[in-house]
Amino acid sequence: MDTRDENPVRVRPFLRWAGSKRQLIPRISAYWSPRFKRYVEPFMGSACLFFALAPRSAILNDLNHELVDAFAEVRDNPDEVWEHLSRYPLSKEFYYLLRAQDAAGACGSEAAARFIYLNRFCFNGLYRTNRQGQFNVPFAPSKTGALPTRAMLRACSQLLHRVKITAMDFADAVKDVRPGDFVYLDPPFTVARRRVFNEYSAKPFNHGDLERLRHVLEAIDKAGAMFVVSYADSREGRDVLSGWTVTRVRTRRNIAGFSKHRKHAYELIATNIGTTERSMETRDGEAPDS
């Protein structure tokens, strides 16, 4: 009998990702139960929560086609991806040579290896493009860790074989949720009237998208599915998440040039799980900032 779901082996994500909620996994995973039939993540990034939970069935989605293609290749061809990575030297010259290549010119496992290499050795695991859609994050290999090993990619591949991987708008990714689904949403942070440094496309997540997020949460709840949302504590976030049970938790910012400059911040975690009375809650007796 297959007991992997009862005693899942912890698999590390093969990517770094700016804005990843890895520090919050112990808190967010407390909402998960093996009784959920399917895991759905519309903004997957590095999918760190997915790898931590190792669900039996999942949908992982993102608008970033390079990211989605890399996940699909690791799922289907982990050895081929590793073969390319194993030939890539760690050097500034090679990084910029690889970065300058047209992403559309590579395909399959070679494109996935390029994506993983640039992600591993770029500044803070950031995926950011210019207005022309060209990756433009500088080389910054300090304390990034090594490239994923063959064994690591194979372990990720094994989990990803349970997954449907899609590239579409977040609202479309949850249209078919149903009772028994667990939906985890970690949308990009947006601030009125300016781009945020860690935005990763020429068409960033904006306030119109936040309003759409409000309607998406209502639709998920109406469909009988359960959701958890994580979002930076902000006026906009509190407004969109009002009406659900919200917990404010302390975390660390991970977008900074040097670790000594990384500051503690607060994150909102909202859910419709197990609540008959929906109200704003706080941790440590602190009220949300105005």
C-alpha cells in the first residue's frame, strides 16, 4: 500500500523566490488537513507550501510562462534538466551570457535549466523583467546555496506527477474549485501609484486585481471550497480581506540588499476555514496599523 500521503517526505523547492512565504509555512500549514481532496495554488511562485504539504492531488498555476514551463520540465524530465545544469559554471560572465540569451530561443529542459540557474544566482531570487519582458536582475551569488542536485530534482518530479500545471489568470485558475478543495492564494503585493521592486512582469498585479481577488474569495467560499490567503499587512490588504477571519503575524522581509537590513514586517493570513463568526483577529494583542 502507498503510504506516502500519510508520511510525506519533506521535499525542498528547487527554486528561490522573492516574496516566498517559507517562513510562514508552520502557520499556514496548520489550516491544512489530509482530508482535503485537492490543493489549488493560483500564484505558485516556488510552491514552497505545496512541497511542504505534499498533497495527493493539486493544481499549480502562475501567469509566468517561464516559471510554469520550468515546473513542467522538472516534472517530466528531471534528469535532462540536471544534465544541462551540471555543465553550467558558476561565474559572473556565464550568468550575464545566459541572461542575455533570448528566452524564446531555448526550449524544453535547456530552457528550464536556464531559468533555474538565473533564479539561483540572481539578486534575492527575484524574477523581474523590464517593459520589454526581458529578465534584468543582476548577478548576486552570495549565500544562495548550490544548484539543485539530480536527487533533489527527481524528488520534486515525483511530487509534481500528482499535479496539473497551468498558466492562466488567477481568477480562471479557481473557476472549477469544488467542495473538498483547499485553495492557497499568495498574490503579489501592490502599492497605489507605483511599481513595487519585487514585481516580476511588465504588467504588474494592481489595485484592480485586488478588487478581483475580493470577488474570487467570495466565489471560492460560495463553491464550498476552503481558502487561505497571505498578504502583506496594509490598508489595501485589510480592506480586501475584511469579512473573513484574519490573523496578523510577524515575519521578516526578504527583499533587501544585505541580511542586516532585513526588517521584521507583518503579514495578514485570512481564511474561511472553520469560521461561523468572521471578524478581524490579531496575534500578540496588537491591533492592525491604520
